[in-house]
Amino acid sequence: MLELVDVPMLSATALTTALAFAVGIALGDMATNTLGGLVLMSYKPFKVGEVITGGGVTGKVAEILLDRTILMTPDNRRAIVPNGKLASDSLVNFTRSGKRRVDMVIGVGYDVNLSDAKRVLEKVCKHHKLVLKDPKPTIEVTELGDNSVNFAVRPHVESADYWTVFFDVQQAAKIALDEAGMNIPFPQRDVHLFKHGSLAEENKDEENKEEEEEEE
């Protein structure tokens, strides 16, 4: 039959082998993802509505199927992650514990009194209604940077309030530090300019020297 349609037997055999190999891989992936789905449904490391990072994707769990999980990313993209990858890779659940620590770094100038700056930042966190009183926010000097003394500002919040507090506290800190006369520095570079002769004059001088050397 294959000879009638002018298909060499060797090519047909190679094609059949390749197809069989591809089907085998596909079936293997399906089995792996289905098994991963059973593992996830058994251990329940996350549920619909929780925010996780898994399989290289961060998002809110929208749907959990037998072979795949649907995540909605922060920018509202729909990501399909194979359950085999979620079951075998490391996985972070940001929602399950109910509370999160917000990590921020806020810098002040080297001429600023650090005790005063710390009090300002403590006041900002204390007056934000979504910052939890317990555990108490951590505000400590974490680095003597090239241009600033950096404070680690770490309040605790309910998981759902993470980004609200992240944005609000940084804005409030800038306003409060400005009102207290404490500058938040930015990278600076001093550039010194030296006046030299023009490139054309330099080239002319070199040519004159070469001519004098040739005459000698």
C-alpha cells in the first residue's frame, strides 16, 4: 500500500516511530499531571482564592482541575500550570497563615538623626489602621549605603491588606520625613570638566612633530 503512494518503507517506519514516541511522551505528561492533581487534592497545600507561587507563576488560585490549576496573576492574566509541576516543585502559599510581614527599605541622609528618623517611621506604622499591633513592627537600621542610611521597615498585616500597606506606608513615610525636615537622598555623581585643546589642534601638533623628525 505504501509503495503504491510512493512512500519509502524506511521513511514510513521512521514516521511511525516518531509518532509513537510523541504519543508516549504526551501520555506520560498526562499521567504525571493527573497523579500530581491527585496529590494536590489529597494534601490540599492551597485552595481556590488563595495566592500562591508555584511552577514559576504567582497568582490567585481560580480553579483546581485534575491535571492543571488555573491562576490569575496580579496583572489579571490567566495562567495554566500543570499539576505535575505544582506537586513536584517548591510551592509558597501567601494566604494560608492569614498574616504577612511587609518588607520595605526606607533611606535617610547621613546628616539625619537616626533616633528621630526611627520615631517618625514608628509613628507612620502606628497610625496606619491596617498595620497590626501584634507583632509589633520592626524598624531598625539595616545598611549604611553609598548615599543613605537604610531602615528596614517591617509591619505585619492581614494577608489581604499586604499591597495596601506596602504602598501607603512608603508614601506616608516620605511625607512625614519631609515634614520633619529629614531628607531622603538620591544617588548623586560629581562630574569635573577640564578644558583641553581641541582634537584638531592636538592632531596638528602631532603631525608637526612627525614632520620635524623626518627632516632631522
